[in-house]
Amino acid sequence: MKLLIKNGRLVDPLNHTDDTVDILIDGQSVADIQPRLDAGKVDRLIDAAGLVVCPGFIDMHVHLREPGNENKETIQSGVEAAVHGGFTSVACMPNTSPVNDNRTVTEYIIARARSVGLANVFPVAAISRGLEGRNLTEMADLAEGGAVGFSDDGSCVMSADLIRKALEYCRMLGLPIIEHPEDHSISGEGLVNEGLISYRYGMRGILNAAEEVIVARDIILQDRIRSRLHLTHISTSRAVELIRDAKAGGIPVTADATPHHLLLNEEKITTYDTVYKVKPPLRTEADRLALVEGLKDGTIDCIASDHAPHTRDEKDKEFEYAPFGVIGLESTVSVVYDRLVRTKTISLKRMVELLSTNPARVLNLKDRGQVTLGKPADLTLLDLNRRFSIQEKDFRSKANNCPFLNWEGMGKVAFTIVGGKVVYESIP
């Protein structure tokens, strides 16, 4: 099948492109890119005048719940949500049931995603067996089975010796460790950020130090090992400083932040609405501004949703008993564009780097995050002049625990194209 995209503004940081072009897709690959191409004999033509064409967005931190928790989300509903939100690829975390700590589970996830045939799904396997933090998984076997990285997300690897060994193995494999930085001996049974608001509202707090101690520990180990270390859902100003200093010192480390930590602060918990119960918790406004500054200066490499679906019954409980987590696959692109790009906090090019170019680099997806001849035709087309309104009725996800419900603004996903196939389009 041949698909021609005409008159679109292509923004591709990897290839240093920001220009109006025509793009010809033949089968699953990009066949030609020119200022003007003759439509000729094509199966479909998309007039992208007024649209921005981006290398397909990649959410490098999602929870698809399958296998084992299909009442919360399935691979089918998760990838439907992904393409609805403009993501052509997602990397799914291993805290499923059974845990993705063996090749059978890894291969099952890949096979299920292929059978659905929408977004690309790249499994992240567990660092430790059963996510228990005691013994390493068979990392080489998992990598051969299709794992693109390793994480005990939801739990931190508390043993410094175990994370050291994991980093050493991953140096040989060329894959990243995606660390959930949380010292559980500090965070304990905390529910929200520890500070004036937690004291005032009588809620158990989580100190910033719970994150910062692990960030510092892992950076020290990485300075010696020189593997591939990625620190996920960073939330504190001191953690940003530690990562910034590490990069300045030549230590290979990358990091991501979530839309909810970038756009919301701890004031939200004063409503006792469990949708704002997340881990790491929403921090102070000073922490939020430090994260935004980290986006601007390159300290933070990626934006990832940490899409964590829960059932309505689970979230509809007292704050203390509700699970941590929010969904974000279907809201991330619009809220990031509207609140960060339209306000001129970051550029459109920087947004594409954060959502596509850099996640591909971190996950070593060498054929993604770019619009290049011969490479897979994964594209996200944006209509920056269309209004959005985030409503539960529009979700493809099974869950509704979205912190941006009822937000409105400018910037909608117009088309999501995966492997040359239009898998989502929004009709005005």
C-alpha cells in the first residue's frame, strides 16, 4: 500500500528538519521525502496542510497490566489508548502477574501486541526475579526474547550490590536499567509529599530524600561502571540537580519526568481526590518548576506518562487505601503541547525530542524516533489549531484515573500512523 502525506510541516530533530514536505510511504517504510511529490498512483493521500508531522511518539513508561490484571487494562485497550493519544510505540513495565521476569512472558507480550496490530509494544523485563530485589533475572535470555530494558518499576532495587551487577550485565547487553528511585526504608507507608500540606491535612508524608538517596547511589555506581542508567519519574529539585551535575561530569545517565509532575503540585491533594495519589507523590511548586527547568536545559531527557490504570472501585476508596497511579496515554501529548509549548516554555522541536527522539535513543530503538528513508513509517500528525477537551467518554483505556479530566486547550492528535498504516485519525 502506498500512502502520500502532502504539505505537512515535518519536525524531525534527529535529521535537523523543520520544513514543509511531502512524504511517500510504501508498505511499512518511508520511501521518499521531497518538497513536492506527484501523487501518481497511491492508495491514499492525506493533505497535511496546517498539520505538524512528527516521528512517531514513544511512551517509554506504561503499565499494560496484561498478563494477570486484565480487569484494569489489556494490551488491546492499552494500545488503543496509545494510538488515540498519538503514541506509535510504548515500553511496558514488568509488574504484571506473572511478572515479566522470564522469556515466556516477554514473548507472550510481544505476540499479543502483534496480534492486536496497532502500536509497537516493547517489553521492559524485570531486574530481579519476582521483583523481589534478591536475585537477578536471566538478562541475556530476556534480551534475546525481545526485552528492550530492565526495571523493577513499582519497587526500587534496594541492594546496591544487586543494582551494581545489573548495570554490569546491561553494559554487556547494551540495554538500559530503568530505575525506580525510591528508598523504601525512607518512604515507608507514606501517602503524599512530606511538608506543610501533609502536616496540615494529617497525611503520612514521603520525604524528597527517599528519591534523592537512590539517585545519588546509582549515579555513583554508574560513574564507575559506565553502563546505561535511566532514572524514571524524577520529581524533586535536588534529584534534578544531582542528574545535572552527573551529566556535567560526563557520567552517562538519562532521566524522564511525567506530565503530572511537570504540570501539577501537592496543592491538589487538599481535595482528598485519590486521582492525585501517585508515587512519587506530587511535590512542591518549587520542585515542579525545577523539573520544567530540567526539560529546558536538557537535564531531563524524556517525558513519559507512567500510565498506571486502576479500576474505578480501586480508586473510589479513602485516600489511604486507594492505589497509587494515574493514566496518561491519551492526555500527555495535548497537555504537554498546550501547557508547555504554547506558553513558550519549551519549543515544539524540544517537545518532539522529549516524546520521540530521546525515548528511541534511551531504549536503543535505532529505527524509531526519526523520519528517514527506508526506516519504519511511524508518524504522529498534530493539529495545533484544534481545541481539545479531555473527557472520560472519549477514553479507549479501561481506566478513568486521569488527573487532567476536563482540561481544555489547543493541540490535538490528527493521525497516528504505525508501519505505514493509519491506525487512528481524528475527524474535525
